[in-house]
Amino acid sequence: MTKQPLLIYLHGFNSSPGSHKAQLTCQFIDQQRLDIETWVPQLPNEPQHVQQLLLNRLKQETSKRPVYLIGSSLGGFIGTWLNELIHEIYPSWPTRLVLINPAVSPYALFEEHLGWQTNEHTGERWQLTLEHVQQLKTMKVPLLTQQERTLLLVQTGDEVLDYRKAVSKYAGADILVQQGGNHQFDQYEKTLPYIFEFLAGHSLK
């Protein structure tokens, strides 16, 4: 049974595995020749289907090898839910979670943007509904238990999300606040060495 870590990259809203940060992450792993298996799934639009996709994948991990989660924006919210669920079911399963400008309460934002959406990465047209919002609410984690295994990366210039909400939510995590920047996380590639140091088990505090 392999103990090679599995890295799951979770993209943001209306994004895809072809997103810039996802590609930079995979390129870094290749360039550094890191012994890590990567999985960058196309996340379904319906949160319930996202849950099924991720849980079905983890059911294949009978060896309980280390799992690294990197979540951007909405992917950060999903990653938080998944990390907590893993430890609720399998408390000893080794995981690490990295959050990049994460959405703390995406369901509140989505209530203002119901209706037709276009995924600029895939071209898909789909409809955001109240049912989607309700499904997201079921993924909310009121009490975090895995903060010591979490790295939060935020930029104060995020034009979509208030970075201070994430800093408050993940107060017990390793936190890197960068001045300026944007929601896409400007110069993300420069943080990749720090991210993988953290994933390898080193605290950045």
C-alpha cells in the first residue's frame, strides 16, 4: 500500500482544473520532482454532487495515506468541510489544508447572484438556485478542530471577499497576510515553496 501523499486541488466558483493557480501548483510539483500524486477534479455546480465526488474518491484510499488539500476561494470552503469530515470519520488520518483567499460564507454571497451563470473556463451555462445555496449551508463548519493543520493565505486587496473574515475564522491556523494583491492571489507562484514546506509538516509560525 502506497504512502505517497495525495494532493487534491479544489478550484473556485465558475473555475476549472485549468485555472492559473491549479496549473502553477501542478507545474511546481513536476519541476521539484515531488513524490506526490495530484488530483484536480472539475467540481460539479451542485454542492451535493461535489460532496459525492470527493467522498467517492476518498473511499478508494484504503491505506489512509497523507492527504493534502489546497482550496481557492469556494474551494477553500469545500476543503474546510472535507478536512473536518475526514477527521470526524477517521481521526488519525493525516491531512494538511491550505486555503487561498477562501470564501468563509459563500452561501450568503450566492443568494445575491441567483440565476444563469457562465463558467468562463469551460463555457458551460448553468443556473444557480436556492437549492444550491441550501446545500452549501449544510457544508458549513461552525467549530474548526483542525486549525493546527491549516495554512491560510490571504491578500488584503481581495476585491471579492473580505480577507478579515478568513483571518478571524481561521485564527488558530498558520496565517500569511500579504498587503495588496487581489482575489486571484497575485504572484501565487512565489508562495508555492512555503505551501509545500507546510504540507510536508513544517509550521510557518
